[in-house]
Amino acid sequence: MRVTIYDVAKKAGVGIGTVSRVINNSPQISPKTREKVLKVIKELKYQPYSMAQGLARKRTNTIACIVPFLTGYFYFELLNGVQQAISNYGYDLILYSVNLSEKKEAIFKRTLRERRVDGVLIISIPISDYYAKKFNQSKLPVALVDNFHKDLDSITIENREGAFLATQHLINIGHVKIGMINGNLTSVPSQTRLQGFKDALTKNEIVPDERYIINVDNNEDHEINHNDGFNKAAGYKAMRKLLEIEENRPTAVFVSSDIQAVGAINAIQEKGLKMPDDIAIVSFDGIELSEYLGLTTMKQPMFEMGNLAVEQLIKKIQNGSTNGVFKKLFHPQLVIRDTCGAKLKEE
């Protein structure tokens, strides 16, 4: 079995992002951590760049993956799909974690200038027309995941449709006073899921109550705002705000991610309330944890999205061509469990 970056990270007791930064000589890594990771790389005989094969074919057998965060269940499951596909083809992976627009541009420029990789995956990060054109002119294959550009291969999920269906489900089982816990509106999924939520209310002639819609603010502290607000602390704080409305509080809430729903459930239980009797919940993602919580959710195929992105990227690398644009739009599926009350009504 080929040694992967995941094997190195596991044995060294660090994240895959740390291993990637050590390989790339990042100054952000402490000398002690660098020494520990390099020792494991040597012990496992891990070869990040497969240079001997690559030089003969003018390839590095390496793919760059640019992600906004290296934490969060969504990215963990998506990167599992990426890693499996890459391992199947004998490629290596360099991860770049980007959480600032200036850093994003620097990574794009560096990737185009250095050409140390055969292809690039860009996950959940908007790309401008300027850089889309630059990548196409460079003949460096690029695939977008959880984002879209008309001139680049794009693998996306119907966020707006998913939010619409989640909200419509709550309306169908009798709710009218429906709230939403969202991420930061700088995030494209947050924007489109909010649109889908409002679409469902409008279709059913329900006037949105702005008190019921909680978006994570840019001015929130790091604990609330990291991962674009898609985190447990943000869900907890948002649900606390909704519960403070007291007798006029919503009877149901669409939560924009499963991990936020975990925090929201904690706030509900802390208040001595029950789901779905006092408040119904439907969330979004379908991470493994949602099953154990009995969480009704809009499931998106995260593993499959990562896997397909690599498949398409390597096709272009092996064909030596960036011609043609591949588009795949996945549709999330409603998984009904305990938190919305629909199962109880069926029984």
C-alpha cells in the first residue's frame, strides 16, 4: 500500500494541513513540530512529489487542493473522497488552507507561476473571471468543488433547492413560524441557502420575520465566525437568540449546517425544551454525526463530490488537454429522522 499524507499525519499526531505546511517549508510551523513530522516522513519513506516519475513525463504526479479551512465535518468528508481517488491513481496531494481573500490571490499566483503541480482543486472558494482566464491560458487543469464558474470544470450542490425543500418540509407538517440559523453571508452557500429559505416562505405566502433569521456577523469573535459561521458555537448562540423571543419564538428552525444544529440542540435542551414537541429542526449536510443525533437533514454527497472532482481532473491531466468544460450539479436529499416530528406523525 502506498503511504499517503494521511498516514504521516496519523503517526505524527498532527493534522494533514500541518504535514502539508512542513512539506512546503511554511514558516508557521514550530521547529519541534517540523522535526517530528520530518522524522515520520523519513520513517514511512513518504515521497510527496514522485519526482523520478514526474521528470520523465514533465509531470510531478501531484495535485494541489485549495480549501478555505482544514477543519469542519463537511471538508473532512469531502477530502476523504479526494484522498481516496488520488491514492488510486498514485498521485500526491498538497493542501493549501486559505481564509483570507488576499491569501487566496497569493496562492493562485504562486500555483500559476511555479507549476509544481499537474492540476488544481479549488473547494468552496469563489474564483474571478480574471483567474479563470489565467488558469485556462496556462493549460493547468482546474476543477471547482462546491463552487461554479462557467469556464471551469465545476461540481456543485443545489444549495438553494436544498434549503427550499427543507423549509417546505417544515411547512408541509404544519409550521408557519419558521426561523433560520445561517452562516456568514460572505459565504456563497450561506447566501444561496438563505434565498431558498425565503423562496419557500414566499411560495406559501408566509411573510419572513427578520427576527427569526440569524446570520453570523463578521464582527463575531473567532469561535463563532470560524468556518464561515458553520460551527457548533454559532449554532448555539443563534438558537439562544431565537429562544429569547419567548412566546413568539419560531416553532421550527431550518439550520444551515448539521454542525450548527449540534449547538442549537444544546441550547434547546439547556432551556428545558424538547424536539420536536417544542421546536422542530431540519438542517443541511448529512454528515455522519447527524445519524447518531436523529437529525432530519438535507444530505449532500460530499465524498462523491470530492471523488468525482479528482476523476475529472486526472482525465484532463492524462489526456494532456484542458479543452471542454465539465459540469455536475448534485441534488441534496431529504433524510427524515426524529428532530422534525414527521416520523412521529407517520407512525
